[in-house]
Amino acid sequence: AEVEPPPEDARSILFLGNSLTDTNDLPTMLDRMLEAGLEEEVYIVSVSPPNWGLPDHWAGRGRELFALGWDVDVQQQAPSATEGRAYLLDVADAFADEIRAAGGQPALYMVWPSRARFFDFDGVLDSYRTAAENVDGYFFPAGEAWRVAWETDPDLPLYGSDDFHPSRMGTYLAALVMYEQLSGLDARSLPDGAAGFSYEAEVEELLREAAHEANVRHARLVGP
């Protein structure tokens, strides 16, 4: 589908990812949250075909899309704790030049391993954090927010039915992490129901606190 250039009067974000971004439509969830918190127009587009990694976006339309001039350009591929790590680091580094040439700020969206590879969480963290450090970009530690939430309630259903893609709650927690960094506002103060739904008060408080704590532990300070 054709992607329109972002309007000059809106805060603009482009996602290049795969089904881990597309499941539960994280970009639209984040859009609603940012517009509610900031009370201004936000323009978010996602190009996230199933099973794509950053090399697929590089070979595809990634550079052309980044050149349209977004405020923030979010990159996501598979967990990348092992064999995908080199691709993540190399292509994020190459994309960063394209992003900055168009006036944007690169961002890395850390996901999570499948439940079967739960032991890979540290590796996923290291791969995505290193990629963000290498390009001096945003680091969205969504996978770490999952772990923080499980410190309080190990039974939270953050995985979806296939034990890899996120449940709606898992996506919401990832969006909270991004909301806090992109808005500059505390995730714990997000207006109720801003994402178009809400959980019972105790769960909502736990999720917001987990997003905030993950950012306290891992977020990177980036320039305007």
C-alpha cells in the first residue's frame, strides 16, 4: 500500500517490523495513547509484514520510507538473541544514516523470546540495547517490561495463544513503554481508557508501573 508522507503539523512515527508489531495493532494503540496524553495530533504508520527482519526491509522499501521524513523511526525484528543479532546490528546501523539524513531519530523496539526460549531474554535485551547504543537512538525495552511485570505477578498473560506473539495485554504493556518515552509523560498518569480499553484497576496499575520501571532501568536519553 502507498505510504503518504507525514503531515508537518503532526508528531510522526514510522514502524518497520513484523507480526510482533502488527499483532493487536500496537501502532494504533500507541497513537490513541499519545493523542490522549499529549492532546495533539499524532501520525503513525506501520509496515510490518509477517516473518520480516530488518534485512528484508532494507532490500524492500525501508530506505524509501525513512526518506519521507518521520520524527521517530522504530525498527523491530525477531528476538535476535542468537543468529539474528548480526543482522539487527548491521542493518540498524545502516538505516540510522538514512533516518538522520531525513531529520529523524532511530528507535529500537526490544521484543521477547518465545516461551520455549525463555532463557533468551538476556540475549534479546543485549542485542536490542546494543543496537540502540550503536545508533544513539531510542531504546524501547518492552521485553524487559514484561519481565518486570512478572516480578509482581508471574501469571500475567502477556503471551498470546501461540506462546510467542503478544496477547493484547502484552502489546499494551509494550505501547506503555513507548508512550512514556515518546510523550515525556509518566506512563502511570496515562488517562484511563486512552488505548480504547482498560483493565481492572489493580492490573492497570501493575502494567503502568512495570512500563515505568523498565524505562527507569533501561531507557536511553536521546536528543530532540
